[in-house]
Amino acid sequence: MAGPIKLSGGPGYRAKVRALGLVAPLLIFIVVTFVAPLGTMLLRSVYDPVVADALPETLELLEDWDGIELPPEAVYAVAAQEVKRAGAERTLGQVASRVNRVQGGLRSVITRTGRELREIQQGPWRESMMTIDSAWADPAIWYAIRTTGERFTARHYWNALDLQSLPDGSVVRQPEDRRIYLRLFWRTLMISGLITLLCLLLGYPIAHLIACSKPSRANLLLILVLVPFWTSLLVRTTAWIVLLQTQGVLNEFLVTIGLIGDDGRLAMIYNMTGTIVAMTHVLLPFMVLPLYSVMNSIPSTQMDAAASLGATPLQAFLRVYWPQSLPGVGAGALLVFILAIGYYITPALVGGSDGQLISNMIAYHMQTSLNWGLAAALGGVLLLIVLLLYAVYERLLGIEKIGLGG
């Protein structure tokens, strides 16, 4: 009779299996909620099979096309049949949308061509399609079809960097009126850096005050810091609209005390000022809490000892207290900066056209224009920027110096 089945390996192996079983739910959660969505986003930024699936034979014939002269009649004939088939399968609208992103104005051309080709049963197809719309006599439409027919493409990343690919294969800058994304990236980095600096300037003394207060008073101050976490983001943002608008509380107060005239009210909302003020308020607790956690572990007697050795308060702070608080500064700054570059609700509500960040453009392409490939590429570039900044921080300061106290 066979004996009981035993797990192979010694106690160490069984301990590893038990540990893996304990962390397995967390690993599955991370894969499902973080790794898989991130991988899907990055894949979508370079993979777009819609046109390739709808017009496979047309794209095959266009591989040998020089991109200068009009394609031969055979290409028109195949394209006409595939356009009609895509219309019948209700995928022509998606094809037209993709082509329109490369060459503006072609969506209506392709959809109208699909409708009118239903009534045409025989060629010559070149003349028929040119009769439907003269755009078919321009090589640009065929270049747009061939470009969007690439299953794997860097086109979305070129657009995200304000670049474009020409028929000869070269990559050049977009026309001046279409260069918007690099400017938004730069604005996002500058505003995020400024907000991080403001949070540090405001949060450092607040955290120091809490750390040096008696327990009862420190608890009360911590509650005041945590109040924004207990309030809806929409409510907080709307409150700033009431405070900062032209007829709002702050402007009325300045007019009442005579600091400004009634005709000189300050524009503090629906611009960059509103974005900075509201986001600083929202993100300030993320700076205060790491700072307080580290400062709470610094003995208060060290400053007294430095003073007894002849150091001035400023010298004692710079040489004794500040270096020990740097782990909290690093943790808070990194946390606030990363959160700031991804914010889009607050800028959308209080920023107006001048206070929009790159995250607002990503949301626009995801929700309105439905250009998910470009939205994914913009997100990919933003992710790369964050990773580069993280690498620079690690190289200059070392990530091991980030701490939350203890």
C-alpha cells in the first residue's frame, strides 16, 4: 500500500511555497490592476490594426507605390471593393477616422465614397472615385491610407512629440499651428515643479510645528491637515471657484478694504493662477505627512545642544535639523510631483484654456476624440519622463534616502 504523498524539498522549500501562497493575492491584484492596464496602454500606442484589417489587398498593392504619382487602376479597383465591403460591415467609419488623423478632411471623403460606391457595379474605378470626390486624384489620400495601414507604427509617438513622417520616410516637425504637445509637456513639468516647491515652502513649517507641539495640540493640527482628505475633490475645487472668481470672496474683500478698485478685480480663476492655487491646496497634505513623520523622529534636544556649542539658530537648523529632515523632503517632493503631473480634474475645472496640462489632453483624446492610440502615446511619454526623473533622483541623492520616519 502506497504511503502518504510528501512535498519534495526540505523545510526551506516548503517555507518558500508558503510565502508565495501568502503574497499570491497581492501579486495577482497588482498584475490585474496595474501591469495589465499599463501593458495594454503601451501596446495600443504602437498597435492599430483597424485599417490593415479592412483594406488588406489595397495596402499590399500600395507597398510598391512610389508615393508621388497616382496609383494604377488596379489599386482603385481593389480599394473600391474593400471600401464597399467595409461599409457593409460597418467598419468604414473607423477606417475613415484613422485616415483623417493623418490627413484632415478625409473622413467625409471616405464615408461618402463608401455610400455612393454601392450604386456602382463596374469600372473604370479611378474615374468613378474621382467623380465622387476629387480628393481621390490627390496622392495624399493614398499616402494617408498606407500610413494608417501599418499595424505596428510609431506614428502616435511622432504626433505626441509634435513630429510627422513624410512620404520619403523622413521625420520633420509639425507645422507651427499644430505644435501643442511639447508645449503642454513643458508647462506640465514647470507647473508640477512649482507646485512641489510651494508645497515644500508651506508644508515644512507646518510639519515642524506639528512635530514640536504637545501631543494634544499635534493631534488637532494633524486633523486640520487631514481635512482635505475627508472632503470631496469636487467640493474643494468648487470652493476655490467661489473664492477666486471675479465676483468672489477674495476680490470682494480686496475691493472692500480699498486695495483694488471695482474695475480692477483680479483674474484668479480659469487661468494658470487658479490651477496653481487649487492644486497646491489639494496636494499640500502629501507633503506635510512625510515631513512630519520624519521630523517626529528627530530629538528636539539636538537643536539645544547645537545652541549650547555656540551655533546660531540658522546654523543649527542648516547643519543639524535640515540634513536629518531630507528623507521626508525627498519623499514628499517625489510624491507631490508625481501626483501633480497626472492631475486633470482640478485643471479642467479651474484652469480654463490657459491652465490646462498634458493630462487634460490625454483625457480629451480618451473621452472625446477617441484617438486612444495618441492618448496612449502621450501617456507613454509622460511615463518615460517620470522614470527619467526617478533615475536622476536615484543617481543624485539615492532612493534609499527617501524615508517616512520610524
